Amino acid sequence: MERASVFFKRIMLGVLLALLLLTLGLVLREGLTARSYLAALIPGGAWCACLYALLRKYRLAPPKHAVIWAMLLCLVLNLAWVIAVRIEPFSDYAEYWDVACALAKGAPIPDAWYVAMYPHILGTATVLSGLVRVFGESVFAVTVLNAVLTALSCGLIWLLTEELVSERAAFLAALLWAVAPCKLMLGSLVFSEPIYTFLILLFFYLFLRLEKELRAGSVPAACGLALLGLLLAAVNIVRPIAPILLIALTLLLVFLRGDEAKDLRLWARWLLILAVMLGLYRGALLLWDGHVERTLGQEAASVPWYNIYVGLNEETGGRYTDADMDLLTAYLRQGQSADEAQRSMIPHIRERLAAGIDFRALLSVKLFSFLGADQLGGYTYRFTRPERFVKLCMVICNVFYYGVFLAGILGVLRMIRSRALSPGLLLPLYFLGLTLAHMLVEVADRYHYSLIPVLIIIAVLGLTGEERSLP
């Protein structure tokens, strides 16, 4: 079983490595026409190489209470940015804000049809409405929450990396997250990413800790693992990506456990844990669906067929377009519910497929859109700041991202060479799963936000060359 698990591990990581290398090739191709990508990739590669050499030459020990210092640095930097650079909500960000304000006042939900189409908006708005009740309609209070959540995520990144690699690598990972410029700049927005990214990192950490205790026969650990179903439900309420985590967890347990898979008693425990976890997950979501219907006064959509339709749009590279949205809203104007309108998109999906799609070209464009750059932090300010400021911020974001991306490739190579098996493989499984999912549905660079912490953890593995429980 050990040999088979190592084989499956290397297959999975080989696919991930291929995606990363293909993305790098797409960046180089785009850089031939849009020189800003090369202008960011070269210094990004330079700082990655310098840091790699520095860490090889000097064995710098992290300070005492390193995790606290890293979290404080993260909090101070993010607070400083949101204080200095403010922005009023617009587009989808305004939707979150308007719904949160309506919930806080007990007023009717604006654009209830749109929220019914994407009920996760109500999930995020419900969290934010608590701030509105306490602090009034203050966008600044939301940005402070973003700063606090990113600082807490910094602590979880430290704990995860310390568990999987080393204490020194954990300090480096926490510092990289603390100074990540795109995350810093996006902190001025009203959006869901800081919330669900924190919840996903919390899920990873609790799973790693409890899984270790379960192997030692701990009954409380088994109960704790089962209760993670509620945490997954919370993730899905804010952003419907928990199924990716569930699939990753299943693949880990079935294919990547080595000789542990021979232990029938451990299998029985896991089957019971998964059954309870899925039961709690499904039960919590059923309760939430009932709350959504009562709040909106209409049935919410289930399967996002519209997003699949957009994802197959070859002309826009799988991105949003007004024409696709007009088609969806036409069904709503006919009196269909949000769920019925989503289902009405199925014949159009078949038509788009039947018309013929150059999937190689489409998937290349979508992969670049999803992983090829991390410049949204600067691009967000295009309506409120001078063009030079926006371009400078975009380049800064990409310089950092490309350095981490290249180090991440080194980290994946190290993981492929290692024969060790670990529950930490859940992280690259999630990275791969979310990437492949967006090759099917609508794509945007903002959607890779929760992958940045995972990429950083893999990157420090490549930069430091250390291991404690190398996945």
C-alpha cells in the first residue's frame, strides 16, 4: 500500500507541477506582448533566487514568540493600508455591502433575485451585518475586520508550516503572508475572501492536529474531526467551494495513506467520522437554505449552471460578459425563480458545446486568468486613483507573486522527490482541485485568493529545503 500511495502522490503532484509550469509558460508568452508581465517576472525571479541563496548560506533562527511578531506585523501593515487608502464599494463588492446594511436594518434585501442566484452573498453579508449593527454603516469597520482576519490567517499559516516543515520555515511563511501586497491592497474592499480563506486554513490546521491524535486512538479527536463538517458548511455558506475540500479529503484517505490503509479498525473509524461529518455538513446547509428562502422570499439557486455557461465562453476566455448575464435575466423576467433560471441555462450549455470549442485555447486563457498574475490588488483602484499609481501597484503585486510562484515550483519538486506521506497533502490537493474546478466554471483572478497561503507554504518548503513532516 505504501508504494501505491507514493505512486498516486507523485501522479497528483506531477499534475500540479505541470499546471504550474504551463502557467509559467503562459506568463512568458503573454509577456511578449504585455511587457509588464516580464517586468514583474524578472525581479520576482531575482528576489526568489536571492532569498534561496541567503537561506542556504545563513541559518537565521526565528525570534522568540515568532508567531506573535508575525501576526502583529501583518495586522499593522494591513491596518496602515486600509487607513491610508480607502475605497467605496462598487460592483459585486457593493452588493455585499448593500445586503449587509439591509440585514442590519431589517429592510428588504436589494436585488433579491441576484442574491437568490448567488446565495453565498447572503452568507458574507450576514457576517458583515453584525459589524453594521455595532459600528453603523462604516466601510472602514469592514476593512478592519479584513485586517484582523488576515492576521489570524497569518497565525494559522505559521502553525501549518511549523507542523509540516520547520519552525524557521513557518516564520518565513508568516512573513511572506504578512507582506503579500495583493492581499494588503484588497483589504480595502468589502468582500468574502478574507473570511473563507481564514475558515479554510482553520480547517486545514484542525484536520492536521486531530488526524494525528486519531492515529493515537483519541476518541475526542474523532469527535472533533466529525464536527469539522460544520466548519465546511460555514465555508460553503460564504463561498460554495467546500465540495472541493470534501473531494480532496476523500482522495487523501483513499489513495494517500500508505500502510495505514491496511488497518481495518482505522478504516471503520474514518467511515464513521466521514458519515457524521457529511451529515452535519448537509444538515447545516439545509437549515441555511431554509433561512435564505425565508430572508429572500424566494427559492435560492442550487447548481450554478450559468457559471458553467460563462466558463465555456470562448470569446471572453470564460470570464463574465453582459450578454451572458442578459440571457440569464431574460428567464427571470419571464417569472422563473433563480433555480429555474439556472436550470434554463442547461440547453444553452449544450448549444455552446455543440457549436464546437477549442478547449486547448480556452483552457490556456482560463489558466492564465486564474493563476497567471496576482495584480487585482492594484487594478481595484483603477476608478479612484491615478493611472500611474494603479500600474505601480499591479507590478508590485506581480513581482511578489511571481517570486512565490517560482519558489512554489521548487517546493512541488521537493515533494515529488520525497517518499513521505502526510495529511499535509490535503493542501496541494485543494490547490489542484480549485484550479481544475475553475477550468470548468467562470474564472477570475480574484478566485485564487485562498490559494496564496497554500502556495506560500509550498514555496517555503522549496526555499528552505527543510522538513519535519514533509508531505
